[in-house]
Amino acid sequence: MAEDLDNRWYYNVDTGKAEKGPARRGFLESRLGPYATREEAERGLDELHRRNAVMDEEDKRWEEG
């Protein structure tokens, strides 16, 4: 199980870079993930923005009835 945690990727919003390995205490709020690959992690922030835009549109439609 610990080996699985060591092989996952994260996107660090503070550094703007993908990082491999388990989350370190105090750094959880700075990282998105986990992701299976470096490429997925590198797209982490873009994916977050895309999902937020979708949710904002859904909220707008709901509020408008």
C-alpha cells in the first residue's frame, strides 16, 4: 500500500509543477491529486478550472430555474 502512495503524482499549485510521491504533512492544501501519471498531474490545474466552469454554469441554470 505504501508503495502505491509513493508512485502517485500530484500538481503543486505553489510551484506549478507535478510532483511524485506521498503528500507531506503541511503540504496537502498546496497539491491537487493524486493522479496516475505525470501528464495527468500537469493538467491538474486546467482540469480544476474546467470543472469549476461546468459547476458555475450548472449553478446559473439552477438559479434561473
